[in-house]
Amino acid sequence: MPELPEVETIRRDLAKTITGLRIESVFLRDARVVRMPPEEFVRRLEGQLILAVHRRGKALLLELDGLWFVIQLMMTGQVVYVAPGQKAAAVKETKAVFGLSKGATLLYNDQRLFGRLMVVSRLEESGYLKVIGPEPLEPGFTSEVLASQLRGRNVAIKTLLLDHKVVAGIGNIYASEILFRAGISPKRKAKRLKTREITRLHQAIKDVLREAVRMRGTSLRNYRDGRGMPGRYLRVVRVYGRDGQPCLECGEPVKRFVQAQRSTYFCSQCQK
DNA sequence: AGGTCGACCTGGCAGC
DNA sequence: TGCTGCCAGGTCGACC
């Protein structure tokens, strides 16, 4: 999915466009994206006022009156706002269409159908939100909190960064970028990191995610923001997708290998 | 309990 | 114009 920076970008876009609008109609073109009985999903949403748009980890949370519309985009989900009078550009990947008040429309597109849409009265009803770890850009996420999450964990640090129970919102692109920024090898066992390395890692998590939010996220293929536009962070990635190309710090070729069934990119000179 | 791996899906692209 | 295999911003459940 879109990772934290991409979801945060969408959240900010949607907060401006759909806050205060009412969901007047719900049309499911493929009910597989709805992770509850589809009739109940539609019944709960229709007529609801959108009070606010929040984010937790990689999940978008639309606050309704006593209910939450939880959207997990996973790998290829998109939420696209279509302004009143603008032609609703539904595409083959459009799986749900939400008719909003004042003539606006919200499209949910998802090529791979991994995304999850649900409406709950309490956020813990979502298995993801029930177990999710600390929010990395919130003040409560300190170096000590990170250290406590890593303690005793006998897994490669790259794999652990992808675990949303450890830190929320980090995905496969930013895990590689963060470790490069911190100068730490993705192969290091989490429990072996020194305190000063954890401090660097903590700073790198914040720096990389903040920079990516400023650039409105990374678009490889499917990611689009709430206005249907790609993000710009791909222009400044240091290692992700750059295998064989020279490291921007030392010139050594960037390496790719597979870790926990996901690609990892790193520089063996700069990351120890 | 913590760690590993397959499953869930569709589609783009490289190589033959 | 195939076909095959590999790759893709994620999460969960079954297994050891």
C-alpha cells in the first residue's frame, strides 16, 4: 500500500474536500473489497455525515456520527475525490463509488483487491487497529520507545521495521530508505543494535517520513493522492529500486536482496 | 511467544 | 502474437 506518507497525503487532501459532506449513495462494483456483509456496509454508510478525516498507521479513518469508515489501501488502493460538475472518471479498477452531497463523488480504485473497507462503531473492531504500534511522527514516539520495541527481538531490523505492531506506517520503500539514512545494515538483528544506533534509527525514521510527506509520497506505479496525482519522493530515493546504480554517498553499486519475501535495497559500504 | 511462509489478487514487463 | 516467470507501497493465519 501506500505507506504512512502516502496515506497522510491522501488524508490531508480529503480533509479539505470531503469534511462536512454527507454520503448519499454507495455503489459496490466489486464487494470483495468490503470486509463485512456488503448490505450492512452500505446501510451503515448511507446518510452519514463525514465529520473528519484521520489516519492511523496506513489506515484512513473517516469519522462519522458514532461510526468509523476504515479504509486500508494495501498495495494498490486509491481514494480519488471528484469535484461537483467534474466527470467521474471511473476506471476498470474502480470497485466502489460513493455519491456525496453537493454533487461530489468519491471513487475507491483497487487493481489487486487487497484493500479493505469496513464500517465499525469502535476502532478496535479492526484487527489492524487493535494491535497497531506507536505512531512514528507523534511526540510519544521516542528513542526509548523504539528501543523497548527492539529489545530481545531476534529478527533482522528491516523485517522488524515492516511490522506494524512495532512501529506504525513504515512499508517496504521507507524501511530501506530509513536504514540507509541511519547507516545500519538491513541484515542486523534488532536485538544487537547499540543504543547510539537506535538513536540514529529513530531520527532517520522521523526524517525520512517527514521528508516523504513534504514530497507528497512515492509513486512507483499505482499510488495516487486524493486528487489523482502522483507523489514526488521517487526523485529523491537513495536506495529503493536503485540496485546496480552507484550509491549517492560512496559510489559503490546499490545491492538488492530478498528478505522476508520482500526486496531490500542497501549499500554495503555505507550501512554496517 | 516469536519467527517463517504461503495465500490473497491483478497486471506490467522482460525474455524467448 | 503468444507464452512463462518475475515483480509490485500489505496483512493475516497457519505452522513450527
